[in-house]
Amino acid sequence: MRVLLAVLCANLAACSALPGSELLPAGRGAPPDDGSLKWAVNIGFKNAQLPGNRQVSALRESSGPQPGDWMVCFKSDTPDQNIWYAVFFHANVPIVTRRAVLIDGCGKQDYRSLEPELPHWPRM
């Protein structure tokens, strides 16, 4: 039994010394552009059938077990809606949209309107 264990350990050590077997961190892709971000949020908002207007958080890097390289949260501006969604991107490609979970931190984000507000003319 000890001989078998020694042979297995020697084989494992030999395989780990091969070039190219090192674990290298994967590179992070470029952040998505505004067009891809707006498109993904609009589709996610429509699919979730949320009322009101779209609000988004700032784009930020995903972390840990989250999919993709980048993420953004979105929600409705309707006061009785306390549901957040997260969209994950790899470069310009949205790879998954789902209800936000605790690790996404969507409840702690500041939100702004997805579309810029129209200018208001001064009242006379």
C-alpha cells in the first residue's frame, strides 16, 4: 500500500512540473460600452415585467463566484418595488441576468435613471 501511495505521489509531482500546468489568473475583459449596458438592462427590465422607470447602479467589477468580469444592478423607481436585478458581462456581451443575491450588493448601491433626464425649461 505504501509503495502504491509513493508511486502516485511521484506521478503527481512529475505532472505538476510540466510547463503550462501553472494556474494563472484569467485576464479581465474590457468593460461593456454604454450601448451594450443599456440594451441588457432594457431587456432584463422588460423580461422581469417591472413597473415604472429603469434605474441602474454604477458599473463595477464582479468578484468571487459571480459570473463574468463586470456587473451592474438595476431596479424600478416605483416606491413599492424592492427587487434588484444583476446583469453580468464579459466585455460587451451580457452573459446572465438574474435577481440579485446578497453577494451582488445591489441593495447598497446608489441608483440613477438609465436615460438622462430631459431638460426642463424655466417657468415664467
